[in-house]
Amino acid sequence: MEHNFDAEHIKEQEYQEELKQAENKDFKFSWVSSSRYLFYLIIACMVLFTWGGCYRLYTKRFEKPNVTIQESTLYTPKYK
């Protein structure tokens, strides 16, 4: 009877060790690897959004409209 209890106890210890190893490798349980991943993800997103915004401003830049100005309001006005 005591031999059966020892086997169960050993299996439980092995299960707990495997569970702890799995948690160390898992993203949501490992604070160090998850924070490093999130830091690099945020940096990459910031770089991509900045580059995308600059590219968009470069390709869709403001074009001056051709505005007609009255001749009487010029620096040297012309009157009829």
C-alpha cells in the first residue's frame, strides 16, 4: 500500500515539474520574454507608422492652387 503512494507522489512531482517548465516557456507566464517581445513590437509599430506617415505626406503633399488675383491689389496696381 505504501509503495503505491510513493509512485503517485513521484508522478505528481514529475507532473508539477513539467507544468513549471511549460509555464516558463509560455508567453503569458514568462514576464521577461513577453515584455521583450512587446517592447520590440511597439518599437517596430512606431517606426512603421512614422515611415508610413512621412511617405503619405511626401506622395500627397499640398499643391498650390492657381488663384486669380485682381490687378488692382498687386504691388504695382493696374487700373482701367
